Amino acid sequence: MIITCESCKTRFRLDPRLIKGLSTKVRCSRCHHVFFVSREDDLAIDQVILEPELPDREVSLGSKPPQFIPSRIPDQPVAKQKNSFRLLLILGLVAVVAAGAGLYWLLSSASQTPSATGSSKKGLPPVTEKAAVSIVASMQAYFLENDHLGQIFVVEGEVRNDSPSSVSFILVEGKLYALGGKIYQNQKAYCGNVMRREELSKLTVAELQNRMMNREGKDLLNVHIASKAQVPFQVVFNNLPGLNQLSDYSVEVAGAEVD
């Protein structure tokens, strides 16, 4: 059900099961006004706002209000543990064979002179360093009304350069999930391109896309990012389905280049 604050007129989604008895006391997270709601106070909604302070809204003693879409950072892959005795035995045999081959190669190399072989040892190719970038856990998401697109969904956060060297052109990918865990929409965006809410409500879909895909970032924020430094990102979704068809969202790092 949808309830409206009597003071600031902000509207929120509330699970009717949290109402004990005929009515219950709630507190607005915007203006902190306290008022009573009942099961009959179900109103139409034209805008839903998700803000970090919503979990602080008190519905009843000892209970917490549900969130519409919880933020989620993809879990890191966990290596499977293998304790097979046969695998250990095979690895041991491989190690013995490799040691024997290495000893043979050393002995044969020692018996040859550079003049006899007529060859020189070539250097190994340099190891290319890979960029290590992670999503900072503190993300926020909210719905906003756009003049051209209707309702849009915005995810904001920061990434951190965990590489020992500086990196550039960090790209993130956001995903919207429908019920059942199926991906409903993907959206990529380069870091360093954060728009104000006034801009988000006025820009067309082409303008939003061009802003997000600015490779260098606004004011070159996405270039030469020092080790351990953080850069903001903003992913904007449009063409949304009904709110009851969405279940979750996530953001992950899609690419970066070591300077």
C-alpha cells in the first residue's frame, strides 16, 4: 500500500502486514513528522523515492520497513575445494616428471657451448599488469521523473583503484533484475560522469547516453586515477516496466586500463 506524509506530502510504499490492529504510528524519513495510518490509507502513486534514510523509518517497535529494491554488488567467485587423493597423486607424479625433465634440460644445456649451438637465449615477454578496480559498498538508488522518458532509475556509487599503478577509463555495468532473477536491462557507463538531479530530469535519452559514455569522464575524472583513489559513477536506466516486475539491481566493473 502507498501512504503519504501529512506534513511534507512525500509518498512511501508500506507493507500492509506491518500494520498491527486498526492503525499504527509511522515516522516520515524526510521531515520526521509522526502520524497514524490504517489499512484503508492506500493511495495512487506517481513517484517512488528510494533514499538511504528510508530504513530509519519506524513502523512499529522492533520492526523494520521493507526496501523495494536492495542494492547488490556481485559476489566474488569462490574457488571450489578439491581434496581428492587421486588428484594429489597425479599432481605428485607430474611434479616428479617435470623435475626430471628440468634436470635433463640443465645437463644437456651444460654440455653445449654457444659456438656449437649457434643460438642465444631470448628474453621472456614482459608481463602486462591488469587493472584491479572494485566497487565501494556504499551505493544508493532512486527513481526520478524525466520530462521526456517518464520515470527513470538512477544508481550512484564509487569505484576504487586497487592497482599499484594509476588506471584510466574505468567502465561499469549496471543490471536490473525482474522477478525470478532474470536480467531485464543492462546499462554501461564510464566513471566520472555524475549528473545533477535537475539535469537528469531534463535530458533526452540520447543526451543521457552521451553523458554516461564520455570515456574520459567530466573534467577528466576518469583519467590517471591514482592507486587507492576513488571515482564516482552514475548509471541511469529508462524504459522501465511496472515497479512490481522489478526485484533487484547490481553494478560491477566492466573494464579499466593501466596507465
